Amino acid sequence: MTLLDTIAAAAAAADSGALSTLSTFPIVLNPGELHPDPDPNPNLQTLTPATWKLSSLDSDLTSLIADSIVDLSKKLRNPKKPLSSPGPFVSVLNSFFKKVSFKTGITVQSHPNPKDPLDLNFTLAAVEKLGFAVVPEISALVAECCARFDLWEVLKVLVAHNFVKNLNSFNLVEKLAEKNRAELLCLCVTRIPNLRASDIYAILKFFLSPTKDSYDAMVGIRKEWERQALLAVEMATSKDYASKKGSHLSRAASLLLMMAHDNFHSSEICLHYLFATNIDDLVLSSAVSKLNGFEVLNLVRYFLKWLEKYERFPEARPCYKAGEVLGLTACNNVPPLESVVRGLGLVLDEHFSYLVLNPEVRDELEAARRVVGSLALEADLCCPVDDIIKHLKSGARENMEVDR
């Protein structure tokens, strides 16, 4: 079969829904090592389709990973003899990484720790170095076991390196909420694409109606935002730093992080991660529709705080470069005004009757109406100025082209 035939067959199987979850080639192959077989009749003048073969390394890795998926599934999901402790699980996982390390020649450096009988240091180092071998089938198995045995550091590395991409096989978000792992929920929101409506609902419910134990877990996240906000202010006011190229970034970041930190509860700061991401409207709307009255009221108040912040500081803008240049990664998780307005609109659409008929919400709705009206008026006043700026930029560009 030619390479084109293989691709066409896989595409047809995917469209029909008949594609197996266990891929024939579960890793991303090296295109530099993929080469056609030589033509056995080079003197023929007719064109014949080339047949393709894998390099020996890619072929060995493909077989190893495919066999490991089956082996891991049997050992980690054996209903007759389920794993009851983390030791056998870590042993199986480390054995897999050692086989990949042997095949590829990639050495994993780790320092034995007497206080770490499971040898998790090796596991963490192996995930970072041999992550290409952690295909979705393996990552789903490993993430499920990490949540079962409270191996949060391993799960954190998996999610942070974007190895956990499909939650359809198990309910990771619900399990993290049960274990009050607020920091991992925030990480999942930013790293796992295409979260389901049930996942978004579980995250919203966890942060909008926190228990005492879950709220204590969110305090650490607030402290990290406070640390970065103070660091941004220090950068913006430092005389040594003022002359550097990134001084304007530090000023913009300090304003943004101050807005995101002040007057927000710890649970509300965790909501920043959710609404800073680009969630599909249908998915978010489905999740919001399941919230109860208490949760809806808290969400409306959360959005109102943001509207008041953006009304008071109209110069505030997203500052994504601050994360890369200054290390202020919290700036990447500040909801822009567009997301706040969109989220509030979805809440009003889904719970309009409750919000209108509930007297407790009237003050919040009236405040929201006033702030939104003020922002809309300001936007109308800025439109002509924006048109003038665009016209001037266009004219300057044309003059530059003429001068050339």
C-alpha cells in the first residue's frame, strides 16, 4: 500500500467513526527517517507509485509502544486483580520508560533518594525527556492511576507538558474535585483542550460553591498571584529596571495583576483560569445552564467585579508577553473584557427568568446595566478615534511605499 493510500484509508475510517482507538503508529514519526523503497525497475519509463517503509528505530518504537499499551491496560485495569498500591504502578511505568530509553539511547538522569522508595524522581525525569512516547492511550492510563494513588507530581508533569489530551475514558476533573486539587484543576483548564461541558460544569461548581477543605486548597493559588503582582510592581518601580527594554511590560503587567488580585476571593481567582481560555460558547452555555441559583448569583457577582475593574482602568489590556519576557505567567490567565462580557451574556441567556424574578439579584443586575452602559458609551466614543488612527497608519504605509 502506498503512503497516499494509507492516509486516505485512515481519513475515511476517521470520518466514518470506525477508526480504532489504538493507532497503528501511536507516536509522531520522524519525517526525516521515512523513505521510499527503491524502484526495482529504474529503467522503466512508466511512473509507478512509491511504497514506503519506516526506519528501524521508528518501527521498533512503534512496536514497543503498541505492546506497552496492551501490557499497561492489562496490569492497570485488571478487574480480577486491581492495583491496590502505587508501588506496582510506578514499577510498571518506570519499566516502560527504561525500555524506551534503551531503544532510543536517550539517558534519563535521576538521583536516587532514600526517602523516595518508589523512585518517582526517575519517573518525573523520564516524562520530561521521553514524553514523545506518552501517547494518548498511555497518558490516559497513567493519569487515571495517578489520581487513584494521589501521585499529584507525576500528574502535574503530564498535564503541564500537554500529554493528557483526552478525558473521555475517565472523569479526571471530577476526581480532582473530589480530592480538592484546585491547582491541578486550574492547570487542566489551561492545558487540556476541548474540555467537555460536564468538566466545565464540575469546575464551575467546585469554585462557585467551595467547601472549607476545597477553599483552603485555593488559598495557595491566591498567594502565587499575590507574589507575581508584587513582583510586577517591584519591576515597574525599580530604577535599575526602568531603563530596560521591558519596563513598559512590567507597568502593564502590574496593572493587570493588581486588577486580577484585589477584591477577588481565592475561589474567584481560580475562575480566572477558566474564563481566560477560549471555550466554545455551546459548551460553556451547557455547563452554565446546570448551575443552581446560589452559584449563578456568585458568577454574576464575579463578572460584575471584572466589569467595574475594566471601567475604572480602561487602559488595561491583555499582556501575554509578560509571561515569556518577565516570567509573570499569571498574566496569561487574566480574562479579557471580551470574555467577561461573553460569559455574562451566557449567564443572562440561560438564567434570565431566575435573575429577573429574584429580588436578591436586582442590585447586581442594575449595577451591571450601569457599568455595561458606561463601557458601551466609551466604546462608541473611541470608534471615530480608532478610524482616524487606522486612516493615518494606512496613509503612512502608502507614503513609505512611494518613498521606496
